[in-house]
Amino acid sequence: RPLFNLNNLNILRYYYSTKKNELIDHLKKSIRETGPISIAQYMREVLTNSLSGYYMTGDVFGIFGRQGDFVTSPEISQIFGELMGIWFLTQWQSQGKPDKIQVVELGPGRGTLLYDMLNVKIIISIVAILYNFRLIVASVPTKASIALTGSLAYKMFKIGDRIEISPDSMEISKQIANHIKSNGGASLIIDYGQDFIQGNTLRAIKHHEFVHPLSEPGQADLSADVNFCYLKESVTNLAYGPITQSKFLQSLGIKARLLILLKSALYTKHKDLISSTERLVHPSAMGEIYKVLAFVPKGSLKVPIAFEKSNN
């Protein structure tokens, strides 16, 4: 359902454990007092509410990695972060090697990516920001439905069609693009998703398994696929890609870096090094579903590395 209201409070009761928490009580109270809330509001509350939001517990080690709920690319292999550092280093060089730079990561987790990027000596700043989305099935205009009217990409759909749209994500993309236009720099957006509009990709993840999105609010991660074509609308003449994570990493030399690590690593570590690299690039793992979108200044003399053959 597009909205959570009193009629489906019984779903909340069914899916969360008998040990009630403050977040569930807060959600039920909000629904009773103000009426239905959108999925975007639900996600925001479940993930970032100060009472007991999923990302607000302070236990980042209980969320990420093999012992947590899910594994991200930087957690799989140090090579991922090292190659990100190389990509940004090439951008720094192509833009005149400015004396002062910052690297800003949106949603840094426990900082693994930036830790590995330090191998290429980049100054670090961190901003923790979560993307949210809205599933459009509403009887009155909303922030998301208003955004629909401004994009030709959604004209093909009929009343009653179910699609996903994230005005907040586009707003963040615009802010990044405007900063690059004014100050130079470069940006990479890396996540699972598609370069087209999808219907319903909302899911919750706990202990590396998919669970119902209403299951134990605050105890499982909520996410949805990124719509890369939607993000590109906000960055005219700045965007390259998206390309697959596999193509991106292989263009940056992931195989060569693996060989170097194998030469210096104990033989007992070889299997893990090879399997983790394979997971990052194999089509049936993370190589295809994860995409990479780049923003670089308009008029840059060189196409960013790895994006030479992308359609822009």
C-alpha cells in the first residue's frame, strides 16, 4: 500500500516482536494523530528517528559487514576504495591540481571507503546523508506527484500505474551539480539500481536476508533501487554514465591491483582476495546491478576515466 494508516496498524503488530520499542509507539501515535504517512516518511522515521532509528543507534559495526545486516562494496575489498581514490586523483590532475580539496561522502557508514582512499593521500570530510524515495499512489498532490508533472520521462504512464520517484534524491543531485558548476570538482554516485523507471523495489534487509519492510521498524535497513535516469535530469551536460560497477573497476585496473596484493599476501589469504574481487565485478554478484554515475564540470577537456564509451 502507498500509505500507512490505522487500517494496517495490525500489520505492524504482526511483524514486530513482542518487545515494543519507542519507535513503534511513535509511529502509531503519529498515524493516529495526523493520519496516513507516506512510504518516504516511514523510511525516514525508521532509519533516522532519534528515538531508535536504524542508523541512529551508534552501532555501525552491528550494521555493516559479515557480522551485521549487509555488506557494501568497500567492506568486501580494500581495492574498491583504492580505485575510487585513483579515479578522484585523475580528476584532481585534470582540473589543474588545486591546492586545497575536500572529499565528501554521503552516507559513510563506518568510514571504510575513505580509509582505503587515504592510500592516495586525499583530504577527507564526511557528511552522513540518507536518500529517501516516494511511491506514487495518492489521491491528492504530493511533493513527489508534483515532480512528476515536470518530467517528460513519466508522461508514458497512466493513472493507477505504480512507479518510484525520489524528489529528495534529485534535490541532492542538484546541490552537488551546482557546487561543481561553481567550484569545480567531481562526483561519483555508486549504488544498485537501473537507468530506467521501476515500480516497487522497496525492501528491508536484516542479517543478509530480505524481510518484510514493516518488520521490526528500526531493526532492519530499508532501501530501494536508484533511478539513475532521474538523477541525470538535474545535471545537464555534467553527467557521464551510468556504467556498471564491473566496467568501472576493470577500467581502473582492479585485476592488476589484485595481482600486486597476491604477491605480497600470505598464501592462506589468496582465496579471500580472489573471491572478494570476483564478487565486486561478476555479473551475477555486484558487477551488473551496481552502477556508477559521474558528474564533472561542463567543458572538461577530458572524458573521465572509465566513462570513455558511455552514452551521455
